[in-house]
Amino acid sequence: MEAENPVTEFDLKRFERHFRLPGFGTENQQRIKKSAVIIVGMGGLGNIVGQQLAAAGIGRMTLVDFDTIEISNLSRQLLFSESDLGQHKATVAAHRLAHQFPGTDIKEVIQAFDSKSGMALCEGHDLIIDCCDVRTAKYSIDRIASSMGIPVVFGALSRFDGQVSVFHGRSSTSYMQVFPTEPDSKDEGCDGFGVWAPAVGIIGSIMAQECLNMLAFGTTQLDGRLLHVDLKRYQFSQFEIVPAPSSKPLTLSGLPSSIHPIRENEVQGVKSSERELLCIRIVEQNESVSSDFDLYLALHDILWRSEEWEKDRPILLQCHAGKRSLEAALLLSGQGFSNIYAVFPNT
């Protein structure tokens, strides 16, 4: 009986350089060829991951995106050109990839990914690849992956930085464990903070690497770990994912002893009593800043900058409504920081 999706003579020629690698043989290429992945988000990361997986001989891809192409996309979404403006990203990407890599079966889905439709879309796929820049969709992916037992290769970008992880693999970690507070409304992704075009290629390539590791070899380096890439300083950092105390909505009860919830009217007293206090404002998109804080950081930047601070240094975190300061406090507590003040509004 012939093997399913056998490696052909054409495949042997096309992937010759892969077959020269130690430990890579026809069985590994066959695993890639019979695999199916769903890519959620066909912006910058989706462009790169889609190209690299199709080029590697993936058998089937589903591309999900509701958005259309704008001129500001062209600097980092390299499947598109000016003649594509106004067209749907998933449609153009599917057409380009199918033309360039006819061996891959490609399907486009023009809709937003959510909990209602996502389960049917993910059925029959080996991996979910999270390339979207809307946080609400990431939580939908997380819930669906957990219920269906499908691993997620996660990627995110902000300014000059990027992150990659594998959720719902053998370690059973999740996006919710890293970011336990689900947003009340859609974030604007890279529109709010900007993104450096070369970061898209680097992070997308790392995501594709993890996908192919899992599909060809059944291994991954980032299952249960979060990789951060800082292109301003050329620093690569990995963090073990520490589960949050609960996946339920955050409250002031049941917090680790390292976190001290305080009200805004108590801030001055903490500043007076704590020497070398580091005051950090967790900023939201387009928020103006003042001179009241030592640092202004987005929530997704807090872990990476924390490498610069002593674990016993007192840290005060404040944001507009208290949710993001508490989430940042949980992230720092999980990394061993022992004296964290999370500020909440007076009422």
C-alpha cells in the first residue's frame, strides 16, 4: 500500500537542500506534505509564514482574514502591491501563493475569526498559526485551541520587538496564562504603537521555523516558553510561562503575596516610604505622557524591560483603569519580583 501523500521525484529535486540536512529524510518531507495549517491574520506575519510554509511544501493551508489592503501595509506585507489596494488580503495572498507554490492546496476565508465560527474553521487542521493583531481574536484562538486540542504557534509585534511561543502543546500552556485580562473592545494592533518592517520578517520566520519543527520532527523549542526579540538592542530572551493564579477575571482577592494592591490616594505614601521605587505607567494606545513616572511601557513590553531590574526592587505600576497594571504585576510576580504595587482608581 502506498504511503499517503508520497514524496515524488519532483519533491526530491525541489527540496534537495533539505534532504542534505542531518536527520531529514523523505519521511520528514512527507509529514510536511500531508499537514494542514490554518493561518489567522494575513497581514505582515501571515504573509511571511504563508510564504515559508508553502515554499517548504506544506500540503494544505487555510488563510483567514476579513481586512482589505491599504497602502500603509505595503512596506511589510510583501505578497501585496499597489495594484492590490482595496482587495481582501486573504484573497490576494491565496492567489499569489497558489501561483508560486501550486503543490499546496490553499483556501481563503474572508471573515473575522471569532469563537462562533472559529471551531468549524479549525477542524481538520494540525496547527493554528496566530498571526492576527487583534487581541480579542487571540483569546478566541486560545479557547478554541484548548477545546479542540490543537497546538497554536503564536506571534506578535510591537515597534522594534516581537514575541513567539507555542501554546496548547505538550506543556498545555495558553495565551490566557500570559495575558489573563481579556480586553473590553478590539485593540488596534500595530496601528496604535507602530511596527518596524524588518521585525515582521524575523518574527514570521521564527514562527515558520517552529511550525516546521513540529510538523516535520514533532519537536518545538518554544512549547511553554515565550521568546522575545529586541531588534533595537539585538537581544533574544526566553521566559518560562508561569500560569496566572486564575483564568477568571482579575480581582483584588487571591493575589500572590508579592503584589500589593493600592488606591491612587495611597501612591504618595508609597513613594515616600519606598526607597529606589521604580514608577511605571502602563500606557494604552495614543495615551499622552507626563513627567510623573520613571518609565512608560505598553503591557507587552513589561517582561522584556524587567530583565534590567533587580528582583527585590520595589515597583509601582499604574494604568488608566487598573486592569493592565494588575496584569503587569502578575507577569512580574511570575518572574520572581517580590515587591510590586498595583494601583487602582480610588472608586
